[in-house]
Amino acid sequence: MKAAVLREFGKDMPIEDVTLDDPKDREVLIRITAAGVCHSDLSVARGKGSMPLPCILGHEAAGVIEKTGPGVSRVKKGDAVVLSWTPYCGNCFYCRAGLPAQCEAYNRAAGQGALFDGTGRLKSASGERIYHFTCQSSFAEYAVMPETGVLPIHKEIPATVAALVGCAVTTGYGAVVNDAQARPGEYLAIWGLGGVGISALMAARLCNAEVIVVVDPNPRKEEVARRFGATHYINPKTTEDVPAKIRELTQGRGVDAAFDCIGRQAAFEQGYNSIRPGGKLVIVGQAPRGDVFTIPAARAFPAVQKRILGSYYGGGIPEQDFLRILDLYRIGKLELDAMVGKTVPLPGVNDAFRELESGIDTRTVLVFN
Ligand code: APR
Ligand code: ZN
Ligand code: ZN
């Protein structure tokens, strides 16, 4: 099969002929139909994560089941599926605690660039091992992953939309619905209007928030913010004191919840200082390794009763959210079609990364025939 192989951080990924072994116990082979280009892929490609190389990125995808390994029961050949980037074992402490994204088997495997049995299925034309990314590696025509990494969906759902549900949509929607538990009439603010931020914005609207402020330094995002239902836009480059501006818009109080959808220290600090006493700072974005953010300690922290929450893959049970989100899409409550930007074939992935770096309006999705 053809796949984009990350061989060197910061360099383009060549499209190579790659061998993919058959699925083993409780694994499935998926023909990828669409794969979104997410900032987390970009961060790894630019060396901001820790991944063994060479590897195949891609963690936001949809596909069709091509083959099932021994013991697979949740899907059959021909099923259309959304891929998850946290397949889980179902047996560890975290799986039993209802935190499947923390699954011990998954985290061990993903850390090694392998599948659950510690081995890989990917090899280059010369027979060298290629590492898996999030047990998924969907910047490729096919993928093999544990069966808990796929969820069957209605065939009529466009692959591009299904792909985005596999990461950005669930991440942003869940931050608002599961982690912040936003209620009608609340005041919310979102930092970073990429795929994740737009999804958080759509969820904020769905929850009938009264004030929804978007903070993004790219002036082009103002129009995007309004289009997806923001009530206010703030450019942090041209606004001296962002929290003060937000207080001005919220009866002097601050927002009920602030969402970092970019992973920058400045956004964390502005978010923390923009929430009202008792409000929530929900951190969704993944900051580069080594970054820290500081908040006033002493009396201030306990006295204001603020809560800081780490939000990962929507904070709930991702596959349950996939189904809920797709139902909301079907009945017209979430306009996911509007999130799909350019669609390009696999070799377009390198340009898609560059465009993501310079700031684009909606998600670029790789499509496969
Ligand atoms: N404050 C607010 N917004 C910012 C800032 C900042 N200091 N710096 C950049 N941005 C904006 C960009 O202008 C862009 O609109 O954040 C947005 C990021 O969008 P994408 O690059 O599309 O990122 P996305 O794929 O949505 O991912 C966001 O979530 O999954 C994680 O690792 C991912 O940390 C990343 C975050
Ligand atoms: Zn992602
Ligand atoms: Zn587990």
C-alpha cells in the first residue's frame, strides 16, 4: 500500500510503498476512506512529541473493514467505521474506571509505536520496521488496529465527516459537554479556532450558551468564529488585556468556562484569568514538552474556587460520543459538513501541514478512492 512515512522531524513525508501484515487476534484491517490533518500530527512531525521513527502518522480517520482477525466480534467485512485514536483493552484499572482513553495496554503500545501485543504490522519496502502512531497510522491506504479502535456507523455518513468525528469533533464537543458540562445561558470563551476550537464552538451553541467569545490571533478567524456562532471575537495580538476585555463582555464577572484549544502558555494564563470565581479552565490543547504555566498561589487559588481540568478526547467514552455526535449531525443540530475544508489525495499531506501551520479556516481531509 501507499503511505506517508515520517522519516525525519521537520522534513516532508515521502509517499512510499509499505507492507502491512494481516490483522492478528482481535485486530481488524481497515481500508482508509478519509483522514483529517490534525494539529497533533503536525506537532509530532515537527519533533514536538516523542515518537520513534520512521512512523506513519494519522489519527483522525474513517474507513471500511476489509478483513477481521481471529476473535473479532464488533465488526465484519464491509462495515463503514470511525477510527478511534485510543483503542482500549477493557480489562485494566482505567477501562474499568470508565476512562478508556487512559487504558494501560493502549498507552504502553502507543508509547512503543506498536499494537497491543508489543509488535508492529508495518514495514518499508526494504523490510525495515515502521512504527505505528496511536495504534492507528491512517495517513495510509490501509491500517491494522485493535477492534476496539473501530466503531461501525451508518453507510450514508460522508467519510470526511466521519473522519473528523474521530478526533477534532469529539475532542471539542466533549470538552464543552462532558468536562465543562455547559448549561443554557452560560458565558464561555474559546482559545484557538482550529478543528478542535470550531467543534467546541458548535457544542457551545448547542448548549445555548449566551455569550461565546473566541480568542484567536489570526484575524481571518473572526469571520469563521461568527459563521459558527460566536457572539464575540478577540484578537489577542491587538488586545492589551484579554481577561479584562472578557470581563467587560460578561457583566464584569468573567466566563463560566474557558477552553484552551491550542496548547499555549499564554492561552492557559488568559483563560485562567478570564473565568469567574468557581469557573472552569478546561485545557484541551497539548502544549510542547517542557512548557509550564503559572497561576497565583497563596490565598488567591483556594479563595476563588476555580477549577482547572485536563480534557482528553472529550473526557467521556469517545465511542459513545461518536454515536451521539453523528445522531446530532443527522438531525441537523451539528453542521459538521461546514467543518470539512479542502479534500486532497494522500500526497497532499505535506502541503496540508504547511497550510495548517500558517493558519487555515477549516479542516483539510485526505481522501482515498
Ligand atoms: N491564542 C489563541 N489562539 C491561538 C494562539 C493563541 N496564543 N496561537 C494560535 N492560535 C490559534 C491559531 O490561529 C489556530 O486558529 O489556534 C488555532 C489552532 O488551530 P489548528 O492548528 O487547526 O489546531 P487543532 O487541530 O484544532 O488542534 C488544537 O488540540 O488536539 C490538540 O494537539 C492539538 O494542541 C492542539 C489543539
Ligand atoms: Zn487530533
Ligand atoms: Zn484498558
